[in-house]
Amino acid sequence: MEKKTELYDRHVALGARIVPFAGYLLPVMYEKTGVIAEHLAVRKAAGLFDVSHMGEVRYKGKDALANLNRLLSNDFTGMYDGQARYSPMLNENGGFIDDLIVYKKSDNDYMVVVNAANRSKDVEWMLSNLSGDVEFSDISDSISQIAIQGPASREIIKRLTPEDKIPQKYYSAIFNSSVGGFPCILSRTGYTGEFGYEIYTMNENAVNIWDILLDSAKGDGLVPCGLGARDTLRLEAAMPLYGHEMDENTTPGETGLMFAVKMNKPFFVGKSALEEKGEPTRIRVGLKALGKGIIREKQTIYIGDTVIGVSTSGTFCPWLNGSYAMAIVDKKYSVPGTRVYADIRGRKTEAEIVALPFYSNAK
Amino acid sequence: MNINTECLYSKSHEWVRIENDTAYIGITDYAQNQLGDIVFVGLPVVGDKVSTSDAYSDVESVKAVSDVYSPVDGTISEVNTQLESDPALLNTDPYGTWIAKLTDISSTDGLMTPAEYEEYCAAL
């Protein structure tokens, strides 16, 4: 039985098409708009997303930082209060258990945001790796998350939040912020490749914040957006998604995320496996379809008759107005400009390897 | 939901309209609504033989790809090349936008009348 988010009744009233996703009932799109209009609204104006399914956990105590630095591949030393940092969480073989974002609230107090679909496995892994003086808690069920993404979100938030409570830097947050007077964590992050904010709040404030945002921004072109647009936006921005560009058998090198792996740290889970494996022989690339059809996930990629890899996700990208995909291919063939073929259900369609990201305007 | 009174319908939400000896085939309003924004239509080739049991086209929306079946057997005599540049016509005008025309068509036995199709959709 799927859970409803605090905003479920709002979605139904707004004409959402509801689907089960990661244990929650969430809007995939709204009948009035649809995926393409919602996607374009985020690129041109702003979109509002209910992402309350995301998981949040907390590390508190004098060994909180040491725990994160041992468990995760990125380095969280020296972060300022409110700073956010992306990281893989690896297994002993160097494969992904999940990818996540760590926020420093203050010394000895961190919040970690994880993928909804991985939450229970993540929590189990985190608990089994705890050491020293740290208090760990899964606070997901008491927190709702709303994302407002798009160029107009800057003005919309400016009207609803005191100026000194608006985070200025990309990948930073203000923990004691508010929207329309309702307390929240306001974060300059997102999953769309666009300027925007993510808002974490206690469940009881979620409906109020959602309503205030929608009501106050009618003239700004703000539209509610579903998971469909969330996926096309993240793909257009070439942001990796767990279960697609990464899984327990993919390493950070293969999916192009070594910027978040600090091999100079004395230890982190998965480090010795990565050292043993050495340089990866396959790598994530971007594909732009040149022929007809849309490259989807799990389609074989060829050069001539040679299989060079497989697509990990792909769709029609509304802003770029074309079919784009990501794939993990043999490094030898990963140079932008290389012509390849994707097997689209038995039909070979020509594609070109292109640089990632396809689109970015987030900073 | 919109149902065209001049068409006959299949359970997989395709329509056929017979004019003289030619069948015009396409997808229904229900189908386009389920698919959402359509961004690509894989068209068949003129001369191809189609049967009710084989997909003759595929229609892709942003999120999904869906096979399209013909409500009748026949031979493709023309394809709607407008769909190559404007696939969203299937969303905006599903009954005015045929995907292909067929000749040498089989009987329409077993297809639903507009009233039957309306009832069928209402029960889904």
C-alpha cells in the first residue's frame, strides 16, 4: 500500500495523474499541462514539485563528520554551516549503494538526503557502519520536500522569504529560513539543471508552503510539475539517476562522478576496491539521436557490428527538441563526435556521442 | 472523452473508418490521452501487409513507447507523412489524423460500434 504525501489532496484537486513511485502516490503529470508544458515552464518560468518521497537522515554528535567521511567517498571536512555536498555511497566492491547530498547544519550536526527507492537499504547500511559518538535518525516520515525550479523562482522566493534567509550560493542552504512565514530549510539545489530551490519542512507546513507558492506566483508562470517532467528535466541536464546511470555494479569512474570521490582520504568504504580496479574501461557518455526514434534505456549501442555499450536512460528532451540519451560505453569509443548506432527495438538508429551535460543553467 | 460516430473500434484503442474500399486507421482519443504528449510516430511503409495481430506502427510519448495495431487486415496504400514533422497531431485531433490508409481490407467483424466502445472505455 503506497503512502500519500501531505500534498496528495492538492495534486488530486489540481488534476494530477497519480502513479505509485518508490512507495508513494505521486503526480506523474497534471492533465491541464502535461510533461512537455511542465518541462518548458521550468526552463522559461518556474515549476513546483512535490518531492516529499525523498529520504532524510540525520547524523548528530562529535563523531558525525568522521562517520560521514568513512562511509562516503566525498570529503566533508571544512564545510561551512549550510553547505551542501554531493556524494556516492559505495559498497565494498566500489559499486553504488546510492548517491546522496550531505548538508552541514552546524558542527556535529549533518542532514543527508537519499533516494526514496533506496531509503530502507541506505538506512540499514548506514546503521551497520556507525561508530563512535554519533546519534543517527531517519527523519524522512516527518519531513516534506517541495522543489521550486526555474528562473522565476528567484523572484518568487524573494517575495516570501527575508533577504538574509535566502541562500546565495549554489549547493548551500539556510536551515532556519522560512517561506511565507512557515519555517523551512531553504536550499539552492535541484534536479532540473535550472536555477532553483529545494524546501525541506516539517509535514504540518507542507500544504501551507505549497499553497502560498502557487497563489503568490500566478503571474510568474509557476506551474505544478509531475515526475514525468522531473525525469525529462534531469535527463536534459544529464544528471545521473540511481538505477539507471549507476547501480551496485557501477563504479563512480564509470559513471563520470570521480569529482565526488576523494582517493586521497585515508579510508572510505569502497576505496580499496576502486584502487584495485584502477582506471575504468567504460564511461558514461551523452548520445544525440540523428535518425528517427527515441533512444530509451537498456538499448544496445554499436559501432558497425561491435557492441560498445548500453544506454542507461533516454527520452525526448523538450527544450532541446530532440532525442537524447546517456549510455555507458567502452572508453575507446567515448570521444564526442563518434558516430554510433542504437538498437531501438530491432531498428538501428544513428546517434552521435556528444559532450555532457546537454543543458545546464543551474548555477 | 471524445468518440467519433463514423468509426469502428478495437479493444486496444485504435479506430478504423471505411470509405469505399479504403480503410483509414488511427488511435483513439482515449489512447492519446493515456499516452500524453506524443513526440514520435514510427510510420509503416507503403505496400506493407498488416494484420490485426501485428503492430504496424509505434507511437512514442515523452515517457513511453506504445505499439499500434490495425483494427483490420490490409495493405498499406498511403502513410500520413505529416506525422513525421508534427506527431502531436495525434494528441490534438486523434480522429482527424489517420496514421495510414489500407486497401484489400478484411471484414470489420468483431470491432466495436461507437456506443459499444464508449461503454468499453467507461468500464476501464
